[in-house]
Amino acid sequence: MSSSHVDLGRGSLKLMGKRCSCVWPPPSTLSTNDDTKIPHKQKKKQAPRRNERTPRSAPRISDEQRGLVGSRIFVSNANAAKDPELLRDLDVTAVISVGGGTGSNSSGVQDFLHFGIKDSIATSYLSVFEKSAEFARPIIAQRRNILIHCQAGMHRSPAVAASLLIRFAELSATDAVDCIRTARTVAEFSSHIRDELFLYEEVVLRMLACQL
């Protein structure tokens, strides 16, 4: 069992439920509520509820891009990461924790990485993105499943998940964000996090260019 820890500060977001979102592979673009199956009923258009986010459209992803990431990548919160039965059901054998404190492999997964970073505009994510990619590379190659979590599963863990899609699925930062938001509607990407993802996209593009 391997375990790594990088202490970069603390985080403090309120715990939410344990719902895990599978952000990769992306969900099918085919609607499960096809109105053509009910020709005599016209679906009533409902106004969005207060504070309800408009669902994002999944970006167009080629078969080649889909094949670049062999793992299923889940995003959730600290509650989910503490539930061994849930992790077993999802066949998760690796966890990236992006929360406060020292972090511990309480779930007993095979591989564990922790970043103690604040949910703040002062946080630099670039080193976190690269260390996460180094950690995830052999796991993805072995087609094992990864859970990425922070305290609430809204900011830090979606950011790290998006960085893995930029690195391994070769998505643009914009497409990676849209992919995460499509699968996990509670995910929020601040302008600071988006800027960090755009910078990381440039780093990855330079890295790929050097490999040509």
C-alpha cells in the first residue's frame, strides 16, 4: 500500500451528502427522456427552480480521447471517502484527497494522495495538478478507478479532476470544465481556478509538443 502527503494548508467547507459523480467517462449525449417515445403527450416545459443551475451540454469527445483514460474518475466529498462500502461498490482503489488538515487513508485504499490546501483564491494549483498527474498515471494505465474528493466536492476536487482530463484525455480546459459540470452540477469553477486550468493546459500542450 502506498501513501503520499503534501501539506499545503487547511480547508474548511461544510460537509454535504455522499453522492459520487462519475466525471469520466463522460455520460452519453443521448437523452433518456426521449419525447418521441410518447407521441400523444407533449412534455411540459418547466421553469428552472430557484438557485437551480442550468445543465451544461457535454463537450464533443472523440473515441480516441475517450480511450486515453482507462479509469473511471469519480468526484465527491469527504463523507464519501470515509465510506469503505461505497468505495468497494464503485471499485475505487485510489483516492486523491484535496482538503484541509493532514489527511489519512482511513478508507484503506491501495493508493492514497493528500494535499492540504485552502479553498482560496490565494491557492496555487499548478503543482497540485502535476503531482496528481504523476500519482494517477500508473493507476490510469492499470485501468483502476480513482475518487477525487475535497470537503464538499464543489471546488478543489472538481479542479483536480479537470486537470486529469486535460493531461490524460487531452481535453481543453474549457471542455474539461464542461465535462465535469455536466456530470456534477454542484461543481463550481471560480475565475481563479479557471485561470489555473488554462495555465495548466498551456503546460500540457508544451509537454505534448516536446514529445513530437
